[in-house]
Amino acid sequence: MPYGLYIHVPFCSSRCGYCDFNTYTPQELAAGSVESAGSSGAAQGNTISGYLDALERELDYAAEVWDREGAGAGENTRGVDTVFFGGGTPSMLGHEGLNRALNAVKRTVGLSPDAEVTTESNPESTSPEFFENLRAGGFTRVSLGMQSAAGHVLKVLERQHTPGRPVAAAREARAAGFEHVNLDLIYGTPTETDADVQRSLDAVMEAGVDHVSAYSLIVEDGTAMARKVRRGQLPAPDEDVLADRYSMIDAYLRERGYQWYEVSNWALPGGECKHNLIYWHSGQWWGAGPGAHGCVRLRNDVPGVPAAEDPDGFSGRTRLVNAKRPATYWEGLLGQGSASKPITGSEARVPGSVVTVERLTNEDVRTERIMLGLRLAEGLDLSALISGGSDAGAADDESADAVRRRLAEVVDKYERLNLVKQSGSADAWRVVLTDEGRYLADGIVTDLVLALD
């Protein structure tokens, strides 16, 4: 089983109109809108150097309590297989800050041989020197926020880069030795046309990247874009248009050798993002940094960590969530009186930055497996859900035959509608979305989850 590490960098030079991510601009930090004035957390945690200091401390804790490869009472010698710097804008740390953070990873949790190390970057905050230094430091993959190649669409999204900058940045990354480069697209932006989408796709081909992500625009409450839609200054995204644009993107990319391997992701052979596959396969990852979420097994030799066979159906996996605000995060790790916290009143410890500790039940993991696994081109392994394998089994008081019958009713219904295909035998039963089914994945997921209740 691969292990991942997500590192959240909560800084941006400006806030895009559609963004509701956990990120903060210099103006927001300086204005004191994030923390009360005068606190040591605000003075230290709101700076890049303070953030990096706190991150290094959290990684020390992760190395101590994260059970990788079932190490139990032994030493955790297994390094992580993937590292992903997301944000926010990780490139705001510069190559110095990113390499410092990666060196901390190597020193604490460790990197496995041939680990995938990705950073997101905004095109306008990169340069040939930036990419060269990252590659020399051990980064292997870059993900660039392109969104669109149409200037007026970028303006609606309130992006800062020029239309041609993402292509130039991708070429610079490849010239620096990055074999794996992703471009992110957003489709369905108000005022966007089919010609704009075509222009963006042509730009992707010009960049020569091996991976493309494309996400429909979602107008999130509380964003500048949501306020404009509410006031009638912008139209809301149209669901039919979104479906048409998705079909257009999918057909274009598949004709050129990019295969979809997750509903919103396409890659050339060998270009799939290994880190994201850990999420979609319901694997383990530690989430570091302000607001980061992780899902891990904690070492069973740490006093008080509940065992997987607990009668309440505990799966053995624990979700940890960090404080969202940079200053609060710093305070919990390095502030006056900071300390690790006990888990569920026991002696087991988690970093002081953690604000939520959730013990996941088998039912929780099973639901997550359906929600994420069905989005993959390889489909969902229904046999594992029935047998109880991979922390995703059916409830103990239900027979496998009863669960199988209920799942079969749902799968058969959607197969008749040409929304899914099923294959395999009783021990290797899988269900896969058809092209048409990808548009209706949420409804299919809901019915599968209900079939297991």
C-alpha cells in the first residue's frame, strides 16, 4: 500500500473570485482579519518562515505516531511514496522554501525510492530558475493552474496570469527536467464559449504536458463570484452547458492519446498522479499544514490508540484535521505552552495543531470507498465491500449474500440504463461507469451507499 503526504501552503498573492480554499493574502493577514492583533501566533504563524518552522514540527510528530506498513512497536522505516504541496499557492514559498520543506520530509517521515513529489504553482510565480532548483531538490512533478487560455475568462475568474504564461511555464518545467507536468482547466465560466474551450485545449497540446485536470466551475457561497451571481452581474453556470463542455474536453483529449482515469483527470500512459490515486483508492495520507486533513493509522504501541477490533466497528483509521488559520496552527505547535494533545482522553498524542480527531468506522470507510472508487476508470471493487476486505466491509450483522443482492439490484438497474458496466465473478466483481454514467455519478453513488445500510 502506498503512503502519501499532503502539505498545505495557505498563502496567495491575491484571492481569485471563485476561490473558497483555506488561503490568505498579505492584505488579509496584515489587516488582522485572520488573527487578533498582538498575539504571538499572528506575529509568527502569518509569515512564511513561521509557517515553515511549524510545518517542520508537525512532521516530527507525524514520524513519531504514524503507523506505516503496520510497524506497530517497531521503527517506522517506510518512507512516504508521494508528497503533494497544494494551496493556496505553494510557489509563493519560492524554491528555497519548498526545498526546505521537502528536506524536512526526508529528515522526518522519509521518502521511498522513486517517490513522486508534486507542487502546485501559479504560472505567474514561476521562472526557469524556480523549476531548475526544484528539480535539483528532488521534486518530480509540477501542476500549473492554467484555468483557461482566453483572457476574458481569466478576467472573470480574477486570475493574475496572462493567457500565454501557462504554456511558457510548462515548457520551462519540461526544459528543467520535469517529465510529469499537469495543467488545470476550469470549464463553464460565465461568458466562456466553445471556442474558448477549444483555444484552451489547443494550448494544452502546445505545452506538451502529460496530464490534464478539468473541473466544472462551482460557485461557492461566500466568494466574490457568488455575490456577483446573486446580484445578477454574472449568470450562474448552466448544467447542460457544463455537460456539453465536459464531453468536448473528453473527446478532444482521448483523440490525442490522453485517457481518463478519474472523472476529472486525463493522462498519457504513465502520467497518472500517484498521489491523487491514494485518495481515490481510500489509502493513507498525512495532511500537514493549516487546515489540512489526513487519514492514517496511528501506531498501536502508542498508549491509548484504539485497536481495529474495537466493538464499535472502528476501522483502525483516524482522520486528523488541523487548525485552519496559520497563526492558530503555529500557536498549537510552537506557541507558548504548545504541546501534543491526547487522543480520546488517553495518553496517545497528536500534534497540537490538530483540532479534530475522528475515529473512522468500517461504515465510514466503506462509504468513502464507494464515493471515490466509482469515479475511477478502473471502477469499484464490490467484492471487497461485501467480503469486508480493505477496511471497507459490510456491517458484521449482515450476511454477504444479503448485501450482494441489494448491490446487484442497484447495479442491474443502472446497467439497463447504460450508466454502468459490471464484470467479474463473485470474488472479483467490479462496476465501472460508462461515458454517460460519468455525468450522473453522484446519484449512482448515493444508491450504492444506501444499498449497504
